[in-house]
Amino acid sequence: MRQAGRSLPEYRRVRADVPMLEACARPDMIVEITMQPVRRHDVDAAIYFSDIVVPLKAIGIDLDIRTGVGPVVAEPIRDDSGVKRLRDIEPDDVGFVSEAVGRLVEELDGRPLIGFAGGPFTLASYLIEGGPSKNHERTKALMYGEPETWAELMRRLSAITLGFLKVQIDAGASAVQLFDSWAGALSAEDYRDNVLPYSASIFAALADREVPRIHFGVGTGELLSLLSEAGADVVGVDWRVPLDKAAQRVQPGTALQGNLDPATLFAPWEAVEERARSVLDRGRAAEGHIFNLGHGVLPNTDPDMLTRLTEFVHEETRR
Ligand code: CP3
């Protein structure tokens, strides 16, 4: 999940003089930061170091990532002329991604590399609101009030996301994850009508690539069946719905990913262990389970807790 690195002193050291988006565009930084949690925690897969707004920056959208804030867009998109600024992504726009993925695949030596991109609703929200948003009110205003502009925005964002995922797969990523993190802000009906068709088109276009496709959002308890309908092989679940319940909500044959509450890691180890064991037990109800946190690692997490948790999951699952 995002920000695994942020809890690590070695991450803070390499990032000390390098702004986030510059780090995301430099293969040497990408390789080093992607490898840090793998080296330290011995996790089973690496997640490519980048951010969901990197492809938007690459096609010329003026934006920045501010520490403690998140993505901030200089000129938010609120109408047709804004939507027209979103052009398709070409592999040459993100040559640094191909290079970094290639180097990582070599360095990881068989350990899977997970590539990723932002989902259409989440990217739209950053672009329309101009930054992080609690209520996504301008986004919903456009969705409800200007359905044709919304549809064109979704089509363009889906094309960018698909292009960006293909670059990562072509360079050797062994799985891809679509982070529609804020989709849980929508009712099931609004999600089904205004977002699902576009995410479904992304997953459908990747069906012949033979890499597992993961679909994740936060607060999506009521949307799990729709997230699964979009066509991913794996659905990520936050901590609000236990995995045995989530298993009943997704399409048959769909695996689950999750779902330990990241805040749990601030409790004493005994409490962490008890909850991690419960996640593993409940995950057995699913047709495949990837153990993970239910959302990103919180910045003040004690890295030793993550190492211990990884060890525990390895021991339990080998047993
Ligand atoms: O663990 C990793 O480093 C994996 C790489 C990764 C990042 N962002 C790096 C990052 C991934 C997978 C993401 C995805 C991402 N980015 C999502 C989807 C996943 C999720 O968490 O829901 C979203 C919504 C974003 C947008 C974004 N970028 C947010 C909300 C933030 C955090 C802002 C903050 O500081 O609280 C960022 C910044 C960001 N992306 C950081 C990292 C390591 C922190 C940068 C720093 O200050 O060092």
C-alpha cells in the first residue's frame, strides 16, 4: 500500500532533498525506494514507487504533491475545455517508468512487482477539486449536472490509466492494482452508472495480458459487489468489512486482499497478532487471499511492527 516507505528512516533519508514528483521520475530513486520495504520486511511482493498523479503530470497537467497534504492541481478541471486538456499517454511520456520497472524486475529476481494506477473517480476528484477533498462536492456537481462532460472526463482518464498500466506490464510488472480509493464516497447507484463502466473497460482491455488485476477502494463495503463486477481478479477490502462477509459480496472466483486496520499497528503486539490471525482465518472463506493492510501504512508506524507482522503471516501461512 502507499506510504509503506514513509515509516522508514532510510526512505526519509533518500527523500530528504528530493521533492516527491522528482523522486517519482528518477529511475535510481524509484528502484531504491521500491526495494526498501522488501529488504527490511521481506514482503512477498514489491509495489512500484510512484503516485496515482504521475501519469497526469506526464501528459502536462500542472500539479504537485505536498507533504502532509497530497496531490494539488494548479488549474482544476471544471468544464469541457478543462477535460480537453487531458490527452492520451504515450510510452515516451513515461520512459522513466519502463526503465525503472525493467531494473526492478531484474533486482527482484522473481519476486513479483505490482504496478498501479489511480481509478477514474479518484483521479477525477483530485482534478476537479484541485486537491484532497472530504465531500467531493464539485466532483459530484459535475457528475450530476454535466453528464456529457463527466462521461468524456471518464473516457479520457480511463484511456490514460489503461495506457499507464500497459507501460508497466510491458516493462515486466507481474500484477496491476487500480486504486479507486475514494469511490466509497459514492452511493451504489451513482457508482454503477457513472464510474463502473469505465473501470470495467480498463480491466477488460487488460484481460489478455495474463497479469492478475486488483481493484481497491476505501469505505466500499456497500460497493464490493460492484467493484468485483468491474472485472478484477482480486478485490481489496478495507478493515470495515470482515473478509468472510466480503467473500459473499464478490463474484465467484474472485480473490480478496486485505484487511488489517493500519491503526492496529499502534497497539501492543498481542493485539496486533490477535487481529492479524483473525484476518487470516476469515480470509480462508475467500477464493484466494492476499494478506495486506486495509489501507496505506500510517507515517508514524513503528517499522519493527511491520517486520514482525510480515514474519507472523509467513509463519502462520506456512504452518
Ligand atoms: O508505498 C508506496 O510508497 C507505494 C507507492 C504509492 C504512493 N502513492 C507513494 C506516495 C502508491 C501505491 C500511491 C497511491 C496513491 N496516491 C493513492 C491510492 C492508494 C491509497 O492510499 O488510497 C492515493 C489516493 C494517492 C494520492 C496521495 N499521494 C496521497 C493521499 C498522499 C499522501 C499525502 C500525505 O502526505 O498525507 C500522497 C503522497 C504520497 N504518495 C507519499 C508517498 C510515499 C508521501 C510523500 C511524502 O511526503 O514522502
